[in-house]
Amino acid sequence: MGDLVIGPIDAAHYEELLPLIADYQRFYGIDAPDNDRNRAFFARFVGTSDAGCILGARRQGILVGYACLYFAPSSVEAEDIVILNDLYVVPDGRGHGVGRLLIDATTDVARTRKVSRVRWSTAVDNRRAQRLYESVGAERTTWFEYEVILSPPEH
């Protein structure tokens, strides 16, 4: 993996990221990702902001994966944490250590921010991802995730 370079996505490479975000969304059941909505939403993570950052993994200059990190407080630990909200590797890049290196880069960001915890979740049936997470020493927690889906506000 010596030819793999990982770093924050900057404005010059932002458009290249959007198709990978859409692929990630399709993987998790979004039939028709909204590129304009994605462009507006994820812009807050370009470079490194108070909200978070997106780490891009490039091989020979081509984007092959990304990790979207949210910088957030945790009231349970009463400290800030890094949430690894999205981790995606293009199909041709899987099984070659890209995901592992993106997780390593995420923990480096957490150390730089002087936080002691990185947290993330995945689908219960995503065993491939779970094997990766377990192989890097991450521990499965006992928390369940819930959500309430609200209708969009009327204008």
C-alpha cells in the first residue's frame, strides 16, 4: 500500500468525491442519491473545519476511498470524540488495506485533536466491515441505534 496517499479532501478535489458518496449511499439503500444535496451538505467538511473533515485515499492520483469524520461532544464521557460516520472504498480497492489505512488515518486525526475515542457504527449484516473493524482492535459496543424519521418541513 506504499502508493496510497491519505489526506483531507480540499476544494480542488471535492467534485471527485461526490460519486463515491453517492455509491456509499446506494450501498445503504438510497436508490437515487441527490448530488446537489450531497454537494451542499458535505461542503462543511472540505479541508478541516470545526464540524469535521473528509479523508480521501488516493492511489496513483485516483480517489479510491474516503472516511467522513464528524467532530462531536459525548455527554457520556464528558469529552469530545471523533465519529467515523462514513467509510467507503471503491469495489476494486477492497481487500487491499485501504479501509484499514483510512481507519489508521482517522485515529491519527483523533490523536492530533487530543481526543481519546473514535466511534462508529455499521449495519448489522455488514460482516465484511465488521471483520475489518475487529481486526484493527475496535470493540463492539452494546448500544442500539434508534431513529425517528420526520416529514420534511413545508415551505
